[in-house]
Amino acid sequence: MIGVVLHRVKIERLSTGVRGIDEMIQGGIPRGFFVAVVGEPGTGKTIFCIHFIAQGIREGDKNIYVTTEESRESIIKQAAQFGFDFERAIEENRLIIIDALMGGRDDPWSLRDLTPEALVEKVIEAKKSLGRGRARLVVDSMSAFWLDKPAMARKYSYYVKRVLYRWDFTALLVAQYAVTTSLGFGFGVEHVADGIIRFRKAVVGGVLRRYVIIEKMRQTQHDLRMHEIEIVDGVGMRVKQPTPYRKEDYALPRSVVERILEAEARRRKEILGSEESETIL
């Protein structure tokens, strides 16, 4: 009989700043992972990202937050609502917020071109400014970079991960899902991500409820149950109990989803065809 020795590999994990979610992923996100944070608008994605950065500030990490759908001031105000002083962290050079929405030309930490190349260049510049050390990155959201070219989403996501991985980032890459189907139409950052944290919402008994589920996390025995979450003023995100509700309990009928997806597939085919024609010309 041949004995087999199993060696435990020690994995450094970064706390998300939300205790209940840390417990769902064995204590945190493995260092160096690029995690997709996905869901419809209003599900808590940005608040989760704010927690992640606030935890990085507490732990002495280098922190970069790229905001494409809100201004820098809006992110700072939201953080303050939950007791996180992002303004002070910026002054102490522990946090840089790159504003891709409202940044002016005289603002060194603004992103005026929504291209993956411009994003990578500015993030690397920010990391050099913050200095050496373990770094956290949030891009909220990646969806802004392929608004006019949805078929390029996977390629752009792969490029961002491939280049920034060398800079010791543990990253949250946010992707917006469609309100109608709660789906990302099968393309995007999820395909290159090391993990997927999915936020959902539903009206149950006339009350809006929010949920989170870990759909993927490599090197991790993660919880497979959907948990209800709540957003508390002055506190932030809290994870409640696992929920008995399933996606099927509040999703659109399958026949409706299939028709929407078929229409989206035709639209993507048309986009790809027009791009090929432009290349030929």
C-alpha cells in the first residue's frame, strides 16, 4: 500500500471588509485574484467595493478605486456614510480615486478616455505614486469600457487582467447586469475572473430584498448558498441568514429570457459584422 501525503498550501487571503462574506470564502479573497463583482443596479456592488477598499486602508495596503459611473466626490460621501474616511486616506497617500466620469483636465487622477489601454496606464501610474506593497484595486465598473463594443468585453477584460496581474493587485472588477434578465448575456469579465461574487435583488412580500452568492472562487471551498444582505446607515453591508429563495422564484419566465437572449445574440452578430466590414474597408 502506497501512502499519499497531502501538503496543505498556505493561501494568503485579503478580507473583503464584510465579515459575513469573508466567512463564505474561507476568510477572504486569495491574494492576486481578479474577482468579478456582478449584478443589476441597486444590488450593493459599489458599497461592497467601498468596504473592500476601507479594509485595505485599515491593513496598510495601497488602494486604487476607479469610478466610471459616479464622481470621486460621490464615492467619498458614500464611504463617509458608513464611517470610512476616504478623504483622509487620499491626503495621506493611502488611496487614489481615479475619476472617469467628472475628472477635469487639470485633475491628475482623471481618466478622459474610456479605453482599456488608458485604464491600465493610469492604474499603473497610481500604483507607482502610492509606492511598493500589497495593493487593492476596484474598477467600478468595467462595463463602461465596452458600452459601444459589447463583443469586445472578454478581450478587454483579459487584457486588463494580464497586464495588471504583474503589479501585485487583488482586484474587484464590477460588471453591470441587465435589469430585465439579470444576466450579462454570456460575455465579459466573468470568463477571465478567478472568482465571481453575484449580487441580486427581488421584491418579496412587497419589500425590496438584496442577496449575495459566491458563484466561483478558485482555491476556495466557498459557501454555495444565497445569503440575504442589508445596507445599514452608519455601518454598511451586513450579511444575514441564508435564504430559501431561489433565482427561479423571482426570475423572468424562461421563454421570455430566451427571446431576449436571442435578440441580443442577433444584435451582437450585427455589431461583429459591421466591425469586420470596417476592417475590410
